[in-house]
Amino acid sequence: MIPADGRILQGMASVDQQRLTGEAQIVEKSSGDTIFAATPLLSRQIWVQVEKAETQTLAAQIGELLEQTTEHICRSKRAGCVWPNLAQ
């Protein structure tokens, strides 16, 4: 599992970015390419210059958005919100 967002300095790798990008195919990455945290490194070896770590990674930002959305939905349901029927 790749631990941080960054740019590949050296090497080549096959990665599975499906969780972040929705790409169904394995992606080949090489020197100069961007790589994302929380994506499985499937083969080979790479050296990466870390650009974003921990809460700054793309994966962390997506997780935060999902959490905020879930919290908003829960608050709306607790408040008994009624959404207007815009189809009228």
C-alpha cells in the first residue's frame, strides 16, 4: 500500500487506483508520474518524493468529504427535513 501522495523519482510500478479514481484497469506508473496514498502497489519497486502525507492526501480528503456528507444526511434525517418536490 502506498503511504503518501507523491511523484515517482525512479522505477516503474503497477498500481490499482480503482478506490480513488474508479479506473477498473491496473495502471502502469513510471518516473515523473503522480502516485496516490491508499493505492496498492502490485508489482515492482519505486522511489517516491512525498508531496502530501497523512490528512493532506487525496485519499484523506475524499474520506473527509464522505464523513461530512454522512454527518449532514444524519442531521437532516434527525431534523425531519422535508425536501420540496421540484418536479411540480
